[in-house]
Amino acid sequence: MNTPAVAAPPRKPRVLVLFGGRSSEHAVSCVTAAGVLQAIDRQKYDVVPVGIARNGQWSLVAADPALWSLRSDTLPEVPASPESVVMGTASGPDAAAGQELLVTAPNSVPRSLGGVDVVLPLLHGPFGEDGTLQGMLEMADIRYVGAGVLASAVGMDKHFMKVVFAGAGLDVGPYEVFTDRQWRGNAAACLERAAALGFPVFVKPARAGSSMGISRVERVEELAAAVELARTFDPKVIVEAGIVGREIEVAVLQGRGTADPRTSLPGEVAVQPGDHEWYDFEAKYVDGGAAELSCPADLPDDVTARVRTLAGQAFDAVGAEGLSRVDFFYTPSGELLINEINTLPGFTPISMYPQMWAKSGLGYTDLIDELIGLALSRNTGLR
Ligand SMILES: Nc1ncnc2c1ncn2[C@@H]1O[C@H](COP(=O)(O)OP(=O)(O)O)[C@@H](O)[C@H]1O
Ligand SMILES: [Mg+2]
């Protein structure tokens, strides 16, 4: 009789949970990390928390979720550290993992943290959600959760995003773009283009998030100041015609293998009238009661089906992978205009993306597991 060979227990996949970062959404990213560090299945994964300070330095940080939560008095922040985490080519037992993490400090020998199987980037905004980090990970041959370089870059840029969506046959609202050169060269011509959209308009940094730098402008005299504010976040500015409609969002999750992307039940964000006129930063993060998130959104069945189909099309239009949240305006005349795709959407347990999956039958811990599984099963490089 053959005795079965006793295999060594497989090593748990090592997940580098990466958060903080150089963008204006640093604190939001920390709050997301608090949620993920709390929920991730540690029986299944070996978790390495790495924070990116505002100056871009990577360091090993404490895994205690409480450190990264939102407290009423302070926003969480990754501190600067005397030690940095860097990636290097692995040798020894971790050689198969390709890359190992090293902790370095001035005047000391680098210490190895071992290999990394997959990176879970919980970063929002530039240098995290925009393809730059994704490019760095591709160069190092490290698997990671979420969209690749191009989809991340397109999803970060409210201008090119619209170009791609329109090219895929999705409906986008009227807009104008001011590049840095155009604004500095002839601001008056830019303002004229914006005013032709009619009022109100929304003036936005082209590549930001969390509503930062966005103004709702009702009068032509207020336009230039709103553009200057947006330009403190990004030299490229987009001005959009104000859309009257309900804000409907759908969570999209890549299908397994060759399956189509999966879409959640749609959710709705309703800002309480009076307090905030639109879904601004305060309504999103500070004033807890200001925005009501409901899922499933109260929509006729055919509209639910249509918005889910459009969300899947938007995901494929930009070539997204892993996860994305796709946001629409549902107008009184029944149109579904796409507002944006977020390739690394808010991901705290109470954020829309996880909530919509929870309402659709996939809980937070399982969602994290699914995303890591999708990332582990794909290659780096062209796919
Ligand atoms: N064109 C628009 N018409 C009406 N409301 C808008 C428009 N653009 C943005 N808003 C409001 O501003 C919020 C933030 O804008 P959005 O483009 O989604 O930026 P962010 O990427 O920061 O979330 C939206 O959720 C919505 O409430
Ligand atoms: Mg948005």
C-alpha cells in the first residue's frame, strides 16, 4: 500500500497592504487600511502592512487597525520613519517569490522581510490609483490587486475617462478641459468656453478624488477663482455642465477566469438637502449624517438592469481589472449619464463599494479574499 507523501504545509500567500501615500487622499487611504487590516483573513494570508508617508517614504508600520482609524480630533497619517522599506530581488528561500522586502536604515545592514506574493494597494489619487505604482509593480514583476497601468491612468483622469467612455458608446455630459498651457495662455478664452456650458457648472481638478478641489459654480464671476482652486490640485482642469439627477453607483468585480465582470445591485447616494448641495468632501468624510447611502437603490427593474450593464461596459471600456466603482447620474428623463469610474474606490467597511457587495451577498472579508485570489491568479506584464 502506498502511503501518501506528506507535503510540507504550503506557505501562506504574503500580502503587502500598502496605504497612505503622497496624494491629498492620504488620510482616506489610512482609514481604508484600518478596515482591511481588521477584516483580512489572517488564517489564510500573511499580512505585511506598509505605509507610505506624505514624502513618499515606505516603512513597515503597526498592523493595529485602531492606529489608522478616523478619530474626531485628528486625521490618521503615516509618520516618517528612520527605517525605509524597499524592494529587492530575492535570494535564498524566498527566491521563488521574485522580490523580497528589505528594511534599510542609514549605517545598518539591510534586514529582509522575505518575499511578497501580492500587493494590495489601498491608495487613492496620484501615485497610487493613477498607474504609477502599478507601473512600478509591473517593472518588479509583482502581482497586485486591481487595475493595471492604462486603466488606472484613464480612471484617474476625468478628461481621458470621458473620451474613452464616449468612444465606447456610453453617454457622458457636456464638458470643457483647460490644460495648463491653455489657461496660462488665454484664460479669457477658457472662461468663455466654460460659460457656454450654462450654469451651474462643476469645476474640477482633472486628476484628484474625494471631491477635493471641486467647486459648484453658479455665476460667471466665480469661475476664475474656482479654476485657480482646482489648479492647486492639478494644472489640468475640467469644467462640466451641472447635471440634475440621482447619483447611482454600481460595484464591479472582475469575473473569474474568462467570465464577464460581475456587477452588484446599484446603490444611491443622496445628500441631505440643506446641509450640502452636492456630495462634497465634508459630506463624504466629515459630516457623517450628510449623505445617505442606500442599496439597493429604489429603481425600476429595467433601470437596474440597464445601469448594471452600463457599469460592466464601463469597466471593460477602460480595461479595468479587479475592482471598480462606476458612478452615474440618473436624470428625470430616464437617461443614465456616466460620471466616473474609480479603479480603487473607497474601501472602508462602510464605503459604498463593499456595502453594495454586502447587499449583493458578498461580505467584506470574502470580498478581500476574492480580490486577492483574482490578483494571485493573473500574470504581470501584458495580459
Ligand atoms: N457634472 C456634475 N453635475 C452635477 N453634480 C456633479 C457633477 N460633477 C460632480 N458632481 C457632484 O460632485 C461630486 C464629486 O464629483 P466627482 O466627479 O464624482 O469627483 P470625485 O472623483 O472627487 O468623487 C459628485 O458625487 C456629485 O455630487
Ligand atoms: Mg465621485
